[in-house]
Amino acid sequence: MFKHLLVPTDGSALSEVAVQMAVTLAAENDASVTGLHVMPEFHVLAYGTEMLADTEERFVQVNRERAEAFLVAVTKAASQAGVICETVATTRAHPYEAIISTAIERNCDLIVMASHGRSGVRGLLIGSETQKVLTHSAIPVLVVRQSTHTGVVGETGARKQSTTSKSSSPHGFIIGRIPLAVTPALST
């Protein structure tokens, strides 16, 4: 079925669940995984260029360290499942563009990613990278969403059961685009 999965990660607990889902799916289908972290571009308003040198350098260093930590988690999960894994860290102003272009460049046939479920004004203002990937990608996308039940995500990312209701695992949905082939009608 799927032979090469791209799994973007931002280090969040839900993103870790998406990584586990991608690795499990890859193991079941004898597929490989590429982990991706998109680092933000450096933007700052300052009075002079001398104010930017140390700040930008530190910004880049911190983001590289974070990317490495997030991608080591992907590599570890894949290794434990016996799945071949590569990782990519890139910088882009719009993460969805990096996700789609990496999937194309690496010949991935499925993107597995988390959706934090922002809605309302917050979703409108911040936007959803997942929604943008769904809108612009021709590659199928498996979206891992936060459960609407009352489970609580702990510091380690593991789901802890609430005292008021049962915890449930995140829900995943495969949303894909399949180009329709137009076949000319046979005339008899």
C-alpha cells in the first residue's frame, strides 16, 4: 500500500502520537519513514544591524537544537519498530510548503501529521498548517487529531485517564486526492 511516509513533527504531544502512528503504519506495510521538522525563519525589527548578529545566531542555534531533539525522537521510534528512517530539518516561512515540497522531493506516498484542532478566531488568525497541506497537496494525508473527549495529555505526551470520563486515543482520518482518469467513450 504505502511505501514511504513523511511525518512532520513540532515536538508536541499530539505530534508524538502522529509519529507513533506513522511508524506503526510503516512497520505494518514494510515502508520507510522520513521525519521532518520545519524551523521558522528569523524575523526581527531592530534599529541597527549590530543588534541582529548575536540574536539571529542564537535563534538559529536554538532552533537547530530543537529540530535535532524532535527528529531524534522520530529516529528512535522508527528504530524500535525496525523501520528505515531518514530525517530532514529545513527552514521555511510557511511550514506547509516545506512539508509538501519535502514529500515530493523524497517520493513520499503518504503524509502523516497532527492537527491541533484550532478553530474559531484563533484558527482564522493563526491558520492551520494541516489544513494548508490538505488544500495544496496531491499526496494523501493521514491526519491525527486530538480526541474531543476529556483525556488529559501529560508532560511525557502519554494520555492519562480523566477522573470524569474515559480517555480515548486520537482519531485519524485518511484524506486523499486521487486524480480522475478521463477515458474517451468507445464508439460502436
